[in-house]
Amino acid sequence: MSVFEYAPAPESRSIVDIASSYGLFIDGDFVDGTSGTSFKTINPATEEVLSEVSEADAADVDRAVAAARRAHDKVWSTMAGAERAKYLFRIARIIAERAREFAVLESLDNGKPIRESRDVDVPLVAQWFFYYAGWADKLDHVGLGARPRPLGVAGQVIPWNFPLMMLAWKVAPALAAGNTVVLKPAETTPLTALLFAEVCQQADLPAGVVNIVTGAGATGQALVEHPGIDKVAFTGSTAVGKAIARSVAGTNKQVTLELGGKAANIVFDDAPIDQAVEGIVNGIFFNQGHVCCAGSRLLVQENVAEELLVRLKARMSTLRVGDPLDKNTDVGAINSREQLNRITDLTAAGDAEGAERWSPECVLPDNGFWFKPTIFTGVTQAHRIAREEIFGPVLSVLTFRTPDEAVAKANNTPYGLSAGVWTEKGSRILAIAGQLRAGVVWANTFNKFDPASPFGGYKESGHGREGGKQGLAAYLQAQEGDR
Ligand code: TAP
């Protein structure tokens, strides 16, 4: 299929004002880190250095936790829910007002297409704050009895794939419930969290309610192991999630873990094929496949596999890979060299194990980190690319003959975060969805998110739910007499 020539349509980056360096956001102010060390954050599409960011050490984490504790005890937990709601509404409104600035900054620091940061990430972030603002004065209805109490100080650690959205998923329910937070963004994507700190100042949020400590894994470890926090909320890899679970075992800390996934996207022979192809493309190429719930395993019924693959390849040939700030771009840059190496290694394992690789023709930029949208056919359950999370724009295609076989293959994974079912029969959707061990099952769609809908995993995808009142309950405890 030929692709139309499009003139470049770059979004202007003049709307963002990136400082040459950033400190830590502690107790309502930007402050220098104790150690004086910093790290660079780069644009993964060009490798241009965007800024130098302070690296928080254990002493800084200690300062941030102390500030959060003071704010919790003296201001935030004692404030009426309706008053806390006003701050959350104000934050939501400011994010909506500054949406373009956030979208451009997210695309610069993360590499995701502006089409996604502008139309998906940032609108969902505002929605998350609006949604939880609405809950702040209704905590009696969460299901924990009358006047449930906040847990205290939450230590929150988030990954690089949806930097601002993961911040919103963590901060909004925590604040609505009366907790204060210390959040560590990922090392490669700290900038939108630091812009969010400015929003907290703009909203006059009381000092210490939100604290942001930038750094790498060691900063995250110092935060989750700090004895002064009451709740750990982590999103990231299963390996780090297991280490955190071990470190909090035997303490009084509550913990929620949102970890990896290897979702099956199941297409039955009665599915509307073109619609399914769109869903498959959205499922695995959205955000370069850096999505925990990505539909990274396509299970297609054998009698329609050939036809579906022809149409899928034709559709993939129209995907535009390149400048994340170009409004025509569908697939942006891989977030880091490290992640690119991981994708390259795992796909090499796919070749070595005998699967057949296919990518559309596309010219990749000379600088930056890029990977062509890729599918592997002839994949079996034993292949590493069918079992391990690639976290990149790579789809493993398997086939099945019967519904039972589809369910058995879909569930044959250590993960259990999400799944997709494509069929015209409502009864089949319900029957299959009920048998899938996945926290979210999408039917005739994929990668849809809503703040009212709980999200989370089974097995090695973690435990606990974010979103909905379940996500709020994870930041609350019942009064003594109600337990
Ligand atoms: P990780 O390496 O686990 O990093 C996640 C966060 O934890 C980062 O902020 C990281 O800091 C920090 N960290 C690293 N080592 C730590 C330690 N020992 N103690 C405390 N914090 C530590 O994952 P990633 O590569 O950033 O993200 C990709 C993974 O996240 C994928 O497996 C994906 O499936 C999963 N993910 C899951 C979800 C949900 S909702 N289930 C959503 C998004 C991503 P640095 O970045 O500075 O190393």
C-alpha cells in the first residue's frame, strides 16, 4: 500500500521553557540536593541534553519524608475533604489550561508522539485529578465504614513510559484520601513531574503535601525503605517489584505494585477483521509498545490468520515512524539506549529460536533511539518472545483452533494484567473474559483507560488496584471500631 507524502507538521516547542538545571521539590520549594550530584535527561529522539537534574540521596529523601509528615499531620489529613477537593480541582484545571505545554514536554523527554501525549496522556491526567477531586468529600462511600482515615505518607515510584499519567494515577487518589506524598519519577523522564511541582505551587497547595525527589534506582530504594513512610505505591518492572515486596515484608507499610504484562489479544474468526487490525495496531504500537498492558501476543484463530496478517501488514506499512513532535507521527522514539538494547536482544532471540520477523519499509532517523514496528510469525509458546515482556513495538503472533485453546494459551504466562477479545458474539465475549486471568479484559477495543475503572494485575503483574474507588481504598484505613 502506498503512503501519502505528508508535509512535516511539527508542533512548536517554544511553548515549553526548560531550565538548564532543576533541584528537588521539597516542602513547597525547589532546593539543592545534599550531595550536589546531578544527571542529564535527554531527548531520546535526538540525544540532545534537555536539562541537568539533581540526584536525591538518602538525606534528601529523609528531608522530603519529614516535610510530607509535617504536612500530613498539621494540614492535609485534618482538612475537610471538600477543601482538599478544591485543591485537586484547581490542579486539574491548571493541567487542562497548560495541556499543550505538558504534551510537548512529555514528548520531548519521553519520545512519545505528540498525537498521543496531546490526545491521550494529558487529557487522562486532568481527568484523573477531576475524578478524585470528586471523591475527596465522599470517603464514607468507599466501603471502609464512616470517616475512613488516610494511611499517612505515601512513597511513590513510577516508570518512564507514561511519566505524567503514572504521576496522576499515584498522586490524585493519595491526596483525595488525605495522604501526603513523596514521589520519585524515572531517571530518564523527570521533566513533567518537575513541571507538575510548579503546578502545585501555582495551585497554592500547602507546602509538603507533594514532594518530588529525582534520581535513579538508589533514590527509589531509599524512598521505599524509609521507615517514615506508611504506604509504598510502585509501578515498574516485576524484578524491582519483587525486591520492594521483600523490603517491606515485616513492616507496617501498605503496598500496591503495578508490574509487567504479556497480554493476549485474541481474535476469533467472526471478528470484524479491519476493526481488529486497528485494535491490534493500537494494542502494540501505541506508545512504541512501552505499555505494561500492551497486546504483545496476538492469538488469532487459524482459519483467518492468513487474511488477517495480510491486512495487518498493509496497515503497518502506513505507520509513520519519526519525529515525536510531528503531528503526523504514529510511532516515536524508544525511550532510552538501554531499552533499545533490550528490545534488540529479545528480538534477536526470536530470530535465533526460528520465528519469522517482518517489518514495513521505513527510514529511521540517524540520531536517537529507534525500532521499526515489527511482527514475528511462527511463534510458539516456548519462544522467549512469547513469554518475556519486550516492552517495545514488537508483536508475537500465535494461532489457535478452539476457544479452549485460546484461553489456555492466553493464560499460559506468569503475568495477568490485561487481555483483548475480538468477536461479534456478546455471549462469547462474556464466556471468554470470565476465563481469562487478567485484571482488565477489553472487548472489541484495546488500551482504553478511565479513572472510574480499576486497573491492576494477577500473578506477577502485581497486586492492588489503581483507579475507581478501589484505587482510593488503597490509600485509606477504616476507623478502629469499623475494622
Ligand atoms: P523499573 O526499572 O522497575 O523502574 C521503575 C521505577 O523504579 C523507576 O523510577 C526506577 O528508577 C525505580 N527503581 C529502580 N530500581 C529500584 C529499586 N531497587 N527500588 C525502588 N525503585 C527502583 O521499570 P522501568 O524499566 O522503568 O519500567 C518498565 C516496567 O514497568 C515494565 O516491566 C512495565 O510493564 C512496567 N509498568 C507497569 C505498569 C503497570 S500499571 N502495571 C505501568 C507502566 C510500566 P530509574 O528509572 O531511575 O531506574
